[in-house]
Amino acid sequence: MIDIAIIGAGPAGLSAAINGVIRNKKVKVFGNPPSTSYIYKAERVDNYIGMLGVNGKDMMNEFVNHAKEMGVPIQIGKVIEIFPMGDYYMLNVENEFIEARTVILANGFSKGTVLEGENEFLGKGVSYCATCDGPLYRGKTVAVIGDSDYAEEDANYLSEVCEKVYYIPQYKDIKSLNANVEVLEGKPKKILGETVVERIQLNQSDLEVSGVFIIKQNIPSAKLLQGLEMENKAVKVNKFMETNMKGIYAAGDCTGRPYQVAKAIGEGNVAALQAVNYLHSFKK
């Protein structure tokens, strides 16, 4: 059982983890590789005190190295869903199930909008995880929608399982796809079917598919945890980074503007200390 599970390995998540470890709590960070962080791609950062002129890559490397030096365990993996279990939570990390007493959401903001039909067919042909659901589509045709090159690994895996994989990138410069993955340009419009997914509408044409994998760097917070209160597409928190759910905190870009490193790190600090206070309340 983890004391504090942190979803997101960016500035907010690493800040929270460091402060949790300092307070002698069992902490674990789950997230994407540092290179997928938005700040990693910044050419120059001038508004973070003490690191004038640093580029984003060096800044993130400093943050990661600091966390590792403090003994913070970081697991590269995507949390697909969080389940309330009474006085603790169960995390589905790509089909590995992990228990945690508290959770800090530091998963950033998710680009893009919800496709028409996405919510209706979730679990009925729509999936956010190729590792989890890929075997269900063995010998079938699927479409993969990726918001970054992070999704290419999922498409390649599915190409080893499925009869046919269409890849619909929502970004430029594809890096590495298997030869049997067919790339289609354009923007997906709608997911269609009767009781399960049967096709996806792309521009003016329809593709017949059995499944649609929507692979984003960050799964929207509202989809991670049912019942989480949102406000203007951001997680609603108070000044202690508390959400409307006991033991659930949020920090960084997922709580809304401004999208700044200093804000993220400060909120991560507050969220961790508040989670510690919450854990101590059970011992009184």
C-alpha cells in the first residue's frame, strides 16, 4: 500500500514526491518519460528563480535527478483509471493494480476535445490503452488516434496483434512506425456504431473498424476518476489543493491557468503536505 500515489512526472508531480519523501511517506510517481513534458521542449526559461536562461530539457533533467537523489521511485506507465475503495484508492496502471491511501493528480492538461461517440462507446470499442485492451482485437481492424509520437509505440504493438491498424496522427513528424501501419492524414470527426464501435468518420470518409484507440499523453482527469469535480475543464481545488473527494489532491496544469513551472511546483508542495496531514489524521 502506497501512502501517496502521484499521477504525473512533471514539475508538479516531482515537487509533490520530494515533499512526501521528506515527510517519511511511501511515495511513488507514475508518469510518462520526462521528454514528453511540455516544459522539456522549451528553448529557454527566464521566469523560474535561480535558473535564469535554462532550457526546458536541462530543467526537467535537474528536477528528475533531484527526485531520484531523494529516493523517489518513478514508474514509467500510464494510469488508466482510479477506483475509490472506501478509505483508499485502487490505480489501474496499464493492467497493474496498485493500492494507495491518497492520490495527487499532477497529470497536466489533455490536448484536444472529446470525439462525438467517444464517451458512448468507451469500453465498447473505444479504449485509452493498447496494452490493456489490445488482445481483445486480435485479428481485427482498429484505428489509433495519437496526439504525440508517444502513441506510436501503441500503434506498433497493435500492428503485431491486429489484422489491420490505421494510424491517425494529430501532430507532425512521425518518428517510428512499423511498415504494416497505415498512416491516414486528417481529423477524426465521429465514432459510430449500434451497440459497439463499427466505424470512425474521418473528414468525408468512414473507416470500418472494430476498435478505436485514443492514445493521449495525459488521460483527462475527469475520465481517470469518476465523481471528480471540474471547473472550466480543470480540476476544481481549494487553496490546499484539495478536490471534492477525500484523499484526492491536484496540482499543476490540471488545475488550470496559469501554466507556469513555478505555480506547478508550489502546488505540488502544498498538495503533498496536505496529503501528509490527511494521512496523520488517521493515526489520531
